[in-house]
Amino acid sequence: MARKTSLPQPAATASLIAQRCPLQPTLGLILGSGFGPVAEAVEVERAFAYRELPGFPVGAVSGHSGRLLLGRWHGVPLAVLQGRAHFYEGFTLEEVTFATRVLAALGVKTLLVTNAAGGINPKFRPGDFMALTDHINLMGANPLRGPEPVGLTRFVDLTRAYDPELHAALEKAAKSAGTKCREGVYLAVSGPSYETPAEIRAFSRLGADAVGMSTVPEVLVARQCGLRVAGLSCITNAAAGLGGKHQTVTHPEVLAQAKRRAKVATKLVGEFVKRLK
Ligand code: HPA
């Protein structure tokens, strides 16, 4: 028996969107902290505020604007989630990932998920980009928990969660955008507090290269829906304890660093989109 949920069916919200905009997106972009300005490069056909869309979360974290855009970029029809809901805002992971299910219901086949992250790998510097090779889920929760969605498995295989071809496309895109692209493992925590230096030392030993508070829930749902997934982080700061004696980690600093890299991020994502034609 399906358990009660207050969320609508993702397909219902998708058909409402499709009624208002005939464009059929094949690519989805989830723009995290600092990647919001990437949306300015898209030829927008229709913009929806999240509050217009049943089931979409209305969050309030600075740096996130809360709009779904449908349009084209380099000729590729795409759907852009400009701003996301986070677990740390108090949303359930079902709410956090609802929009990802709507993208799948709209016909999206490929998803690029972006975020800001703290660098754990000692080679990483603030401002670097990192293509995700894999992730470690330490959020303490999983969006696939609960009733099995009709027609989908809950026992999702994650041996290649991040598509190797898309990863290669991100690396080429970075080169064309004139920037380096690191690669590594993203570790997700629930937040909202930043980590302690002891936690970061532990995460380093676990094999993490970067740490953040998002992305993993959307990737899990996207894989359940059969989407090909790529992940891209902007390393905005040295993770706690790795930035010298006087280091602090603050949200305004994270946003400011991401903003400094927004132009290059836009170029990089644009070059990636070009390669999906
Ligand atoms: N920790 C967790 N999340 C983050 C960080 C960090 O250092 N930087 C940006 N997002």
C-alpha cells in the first residue's frame, strides 16, 4: 500500500508545465550555489516561479532564486532548475528531489547537477572546478526510502552513478572554457553547520575530495529514473581545518567565491551543453 504523501504526482506537474510550454527538454541543469548566473546564457522560452508549480519547494537560501526555465542553449532544448531545496532547510528528501522527478517526467534524459563544495583534496584551491567521479552519502537519509514508485526499482545500482562519457565531456568543456577541471569524490552531509576539522580529517581518510550539502539526493533519484548524470562542483573554500590557523568557513565567503567564478562556470557549462548536440 502506498503511504500518504502531501506531494502531487510528478507526472501531473510535468503535464501542467507541458500544457503551458510545448518545448520538450532533453537536458536538465540543476544550478546550485553560485551557478545561478549560468541561466542568463539560456534562450528562455518560458520561466516558472517554483511557487507556481505544485509540489515544487519554495526555499529561501540566499544565492538561490527558485525558478524553472524551459528554453534552448546552443540548440539543445533544456530545463533549468535555478536554485534548489536543501535537506538543511527542513524539507524532506522527497520534497528536495520532487523537481528532479518532474524533469524526468518532462522527458529529460541527461542531467547535470552543480554545487558549491569545500575542498578536501590538498591539491584543490578555491575557484577550482571538480567533475564528480563518485559520491559518499553521509546525509543520514536517502530519498528512495519509502513506497516504491510505480515502474521503478528502489534498489538502484550506483556502480556508475556518474556517466563516464559525460565526465569526459565535462573535461573537454573545461579545456575549451580555458579552465582546469579537477575530478574527485563528493561527500554529502546534511548541514547546515559546516564541518569540524576532525570530521574533515575523517572524510579525507574515507576517500572524499570535496564536501557539500546537496546533489546526492537528486543524483539518486535521477539514477532511479534512468537519467544519465554528470556532477560539477565549484570548490569555494578549503574545508574546515585545511585553510590555516585563522581559517573560518562562512556562507557569504562561499557565495562570494562562487560568484567570482560564475563567468567561467557559465562558459564551462555552455561548452558541456554544446557537446550534447
Ligand atoms: N562544507 C560543506 N558544504 C560546503 C562547503 C563546505 O566547506 N563549501 C561549500 N559548501
